[in-house]
Amino acid sequence: MNVLTVNNISYQYEGSKKNVLKGISAGFEAGKVYTLVGKSGSGKSTMLSLISGLDICKNGEILYKDADLRVIDRDKYRARDIGVIFQSYNLLTNVTAVQNIVLSLHISKAPEKDKKSFAYSLLEKVGIDRETADRPVLKLSGGEQQRVGIARAISHNPDMIIADEPTGNLDRDTEAEILKIFINLAHSENKCVIIVTHSKKVSEIADVIYGISDGKIAFHKQLPIEKNS
Amino acid sequence: MYILENAFNNVLRNKGRNILIGAILFAVIVTAVIALMINTTTSSIIENYKGRFGSEIRLEPNMEKVRDEAMKNSTDGMVRVTVPSIPAENYIAFSESEYLQGSIMTASAGVICDSITSVDAELGGGSGMMMMGGGAGIEASENTPMQFMMSLQGNKLAEFEAGTRELASGEMPDELNECIVSTDLAESNDIQIGDSFTFTGELRDMAEGIVQPTSYTLTVVGTYYDVTDEYAEGSAQNAFTNRRNEIITTYDTVVQEIQSGMNGIKVAATYYLKNPELLDEFAAEVYSKGLPETFDVTTDKATYNKIVGPVEGLKGVAIMFMSVVLVFGGVIIALLASIAIRERKYEIGVLRAMGMKKTKVAFGLWSEMLLITLLCLVAGLGTGRLLAQPVTDALLAGQIEAAEAAQDEQQSNGGMMLRMPQQDTAADAEPLSDIDLSLGLDTMLQIIGIALVLASLAGLISISRITKYEPIKILMERN
């Protein structure tokens, strides 16, 4: 059963005649890690924008639990149903790490009463201690900011986690730790994890790989789950 | 709730920008507080004086019309200008108008008394008539008006109310044929309370050449101190016009000798309208009841202007200043809000990407503006209240100075004017030089309203910007 289904979507940017996506179809299930791989300009980031509800496609449809993203409340979808991890983190820079998480919990109307304690525990889970959590985001390293981004994405317990080049700015050790978190989220917590990447190493952790080239699915590879566990 | 909490934290976080916006808001609010306090207080003063002066009606001879009339009627080249009078019965008839809430009648007559020597008697007497043109070689004859040495003033109590005259001994005249005299006159003639004197005067019909003697036997019931100027500004100086020679009596005493169609006893009345708007209706009624066209039905505009003019000027200055500050302040706040939103575009993009609705983002930004406004409102109300009084005093002093300078200039350019000195109360009136400002609930609500409008203006700009921002575009630009 797909959590998210992409049916024959095409997309072109305003003022451009070129289709960035050309009739892409794909399905995404819970409990699996997906990677969308391809070269720069292949259309994978555009696809991420569409499936994360930040943009809408005019042709084709994207169904979240059988509901068309064009019809549903996309703000609510972004706030509660998915967690997005951006390559450049996109954290609120004028507040602390923990405040970023608390704000996300408020926006998603998370049920936790003591949101701050919950935020601390989440950050601890991704390797951020309390002292670091209380520091302004701009005083954190790239790896720490990415961990805060992951904590924010999973704070409201979404069904899907969508990550855009999540390890692009990180060193090898941090990359490995973060990838471990993604695998764990999919296999232990039954989340659907979609990672956009052009890194071969990242793509290798996936259960399913979609290769995108020139706006089309160039290949679709399903790998045995045991390999990644 | 978290939006308000976040807004509060943001106000503290972005100090530089918020201090800048706050400083502008503070200046606008302080100006609004001062201007509105001035406006409210001066409006109430102006309304009060409008009610008083706008309701107070006088029937005054228009001396230019009187002179024109006299010149028209002159047959021998000599123009005899006699101050016209209104028959007492007419005054009574006018006072019955349904447009009035009340009236005060006064009467005066020139007299002589053989047993009293007037103050400044050596200057001679006066007739109360003005002679113009061809006057040379007039000989005393039956037609020569009597030269009065004193005047009877019926019910003339304005100076007592103003404090320039005060009862020195005895009591005020109340009954028919009772009078009081000035202490100067009493001392120079050894007049005692209880003394009786016979005063004589005359009534004249200038057209028919009829002269009718009058006689009053009055009992002195008191004396009064007098600190008024002995002579009214611009009047001839003789015993008749000397104010120390005014015998204060009752209105009924003076008019008891009045005869229809005869001049010599001058009656004046001040009528009080129920509403200043009824002036034209009242004027039409009194003309129809026989008021000559040489009389004007007027309100005391000159006194009103002298007293209230600077206050009106102050009000105008305050409102104009506030309007300018509001417009410029509003534009600056709008610009700052617009710049602030541009600066915070990324933050808005992140919040929207996290799923926060546009309305909530806008509410958050508006709340921040509102918090800044509330802080400025509290500080502005306090500061404005402290500054309002000294600012008002300084502005009012400037207005009074300007009004006086304008008046001096007008007088120096004005040339010769025919005036009736006794009725020129504007000359004695002092402009309001002291205004006690107060910050009432109405004014506070107006200031809060202005502050909210400014905050909302900035909020509206934020909202209009936010509706144009798409999170994906903001984040793509940033990345």
C-alpha cells in the first residue's frame, strides 16, 4: 500500500517552455528508504518540491493516502504528514536549536504537553546534547544543523520524511551517522523515507532507487531490505 | 498562544529594527497625545465660548448707517448725529421672543444736578450727540442740547461683575429711585447715604425740534469704589463721559421718564438666545417688531475672537501638526514595515515550509507590531502627557503674540472709525492665556485608535507581502 503515489506528472517552471519533469510515475511505501538519484538538473529537486507540497503540478497527480495534493490543505500536509530535511537546513536562524523544534511541534499541533522536554529528547536522539540544543542555530556546525533539521522533520511523527541532499555538506563520519538515522526511521519506525541525492554512497542505503534523467524515471531498482538493516 | 509567545520573543530578539520602528511610533504617538489633548480641551473651550458669545445678542446702532441717515436728513449743511434709541416698549416686546432664554436690560440718561459738583466739572459737560461738518459759529439756543454733567446708569452692573467696581458702603440700588454714587463723587460733595438729590435731563425729538425736560429724585443708598479708567478709550473727556460721575440706579428708575418717539434715554438690552443658530430668526422677528434698520442684531464677535482667537489658532496648529506627523509617520512606518518583511523573507519561507498558514504568519508579524505599538503607547501617553502642558503654553503664547501683532497692525492701518466706546467690550477682553490640559477617556481612546491604525497599517503591508511570497521561491532564492 503506497503512502504516496506519483502518477504521470509533468512540470515546467513559469516563463520556461522546457518540461523539467516529463510524465513521472512512482509509488512510495511505509517502512522503506527511497532514493531519487540523478545528475544536477535532472529534475529530482523539482520532484521533491512537488511531493513535499511546496509546489503543485499542473499535469498528472500526486496522491497522499489517495488524496490529491492539489485538493487537500497543503499547509496541514506539510505541518503534520511529512517532515522535510533541506540540503541547506532551512532552520530559523534567530532562535536556538530547541526553539526550532518547539515551534515545529506547535505548528503541527503535536500532542506533547511539555514540548520543550520532548524537543530536548528528540535532539538527544539525533546526537545533540542539551547544551548544544540551547545554542543559537547559527553557532552550530553544519552537521549539528543538519541533525537539528532531522529532529525537526521527525518531531511531529510524520508518515513520510523527505530529505534533499541531507548529507551534501557533511563529513564522512557525520554522513554515516545521519544515514543510520534514516535507515532506522524507515525500518524501525515504519516511516517512508525519500532521499534526493546524487551521491552513490547515499543511494546505496536505499531499499528502492529511482534514477531520474532528463525529467523521466530512467531506472527503478528494488534492493533486498536485509542488506540495509 | 505560541504565536504571541513567539512574537514577544521576536520583539526582544530583533532589537535594532524594532527600536527604529518603535522610535517612529513613539514620536507619532507623543505628537498625537499632545495634539489630541490640545484639540479636546480647546474644542470644549471654544464650544463653551461659542455657546456664551453666540447666544448673547446685542441690538447696537450701526454708527455708519446712523451717520449716513443723518447726512441724508441734513438740510442746513450741519450733520447732527444722534445716537438712536429704541423705545423701551420695543425692548420689552423683543424680550418676549420665543427664541430667547432670557434678557438683561440697561438704560442710561445724561443729567445735571445743581447740588452736586461733578468730577472734572471744569472740563464742561457733554450732550451725547456728535456734531459733524459746518459746526462753526453754532450759537446756544433752545435747540442747543443740554450739556450733561453726569449720567444715570440703570442696571449697569457689568463692572461690578468684572470686579472693577465694588460696593464701598450701603447697599446696591434695588427699589425705584434708589442710587449709589462713586466714592470720588461722594467725597468731593460730602454725599451721605440717605441723601436725596434731584437730577434733571431732557428728551428731544430732533426732527420735530421738541424738547421735554425730565426729572429724577433719587435717594443715595450706597457708594462704590471705582477702578475703571476714568474715560473710555477714544471718547471725549468731560464731566459727562467721566465714569466717576456715573450714578448707578435701577433700570426701571431710568426708563420711568421715557416717552415714545423721544431721544435722550438710551436703553440697551442683551438677549440670550436658546441656541446660537437662532440668530437670523430672532433678527427677522425684531425687525418686524419695529427695530430700525440703523440697528444691528449682533453677537459679540469681537470679544469672542479676542478671547478665543488664539485658542482657535492653537487648535489649528495642533491638528495640522498632528496630520503632518501622522501622514509622514504612517509613510515611514509603512516603509520600515516593508523593509522589515523583506529582511524576514527567509524566516517567512521557513515557517511556511514548516506548514504554518499565511494567516498565522501574518498574525504573528502583526502581533509583533502590536506589541511594539503597545509599548510605545504606554511610553508615549506618559511622555505626551508630561510634554503637553509646556508645549501648549509655548504655542498659546505664540498665538497670543501673533494675534496682538495682527491687531496692532490692523489698528495702525485702520484709519478713523466711528465707535461706541461704552459698548466696546472687546477692548477690555483679555485673550485666554492659560489652558489646563487634561487627558480624558475620549482622548485616550482616540490615541489608542491611532496607534492601532498605525500598527494595522504596518500589519497590512506585512500581510500583502506575505500573500505574494511562496515558500518554495523564497527557499530556492536563498539556496
